[in-house]
Amino acid sequence: LQANIAIVARSSDNLRKVRHEALSRGADAVQLIQFDFADVDFSWNCGSKVIEEFGRLDYLVSKHAAMMPGLFLATPFMQKPTYIQQTFKVNLFSHIELAVKALPHLEQN
């Protein structure tokens, strides 16, 4: 069974660790993409890179999230409402963006 895997994370250190683990478990190829999903408008760039590298997209596992430390209604949220916007961009809108753009490629396979 061929397994080509693309992994996206903010930290290149984490990417390298996961690549090593995936290859040790039998993955044929592991593509690493360093990206911060806070930039929702460019979320699909990751998907485009995967299709460019492997020629197809069979599965999409989207499991990224962000949260500021502390109570939701405490600081820093009460002091800076943009923290709430940023949290929703990463935790909701970037997943929607990925799913909508990935769907045509997933349907092909």
C-alpha cells in the first residue's frame, strides 16, 4: 500500500519529527509544509502544494487549532477583541476553506 503523506505545521522542528516517525512506519514519501493557518486566505496553498507534489489528494485530515491561554472572557480577549477573530479564523474558517477547496480533488479519487 503506497502512502504519500503531506504534513503541515507552524514549527519545522515538529514537522521533521513527524516525518521521521511516518517514514519509520512505512510511508513512501512525506512532504513537509511549514504554514500558519491564521492566514485563512492562503490555507489552500497547502493543498495546492500537495497536489503539485503527489498529483492527487485522497484524504484530508484537518486538525489544527489555536487558542490564547487563559479564560475565554478574561484577558487578553476583553482587552483585544481581535484575539477572538484570530481564534475563529484558525479554528473554523481555515477548516472550511480547506474542505471547500479540497472537495473537487477528493471527489476525483
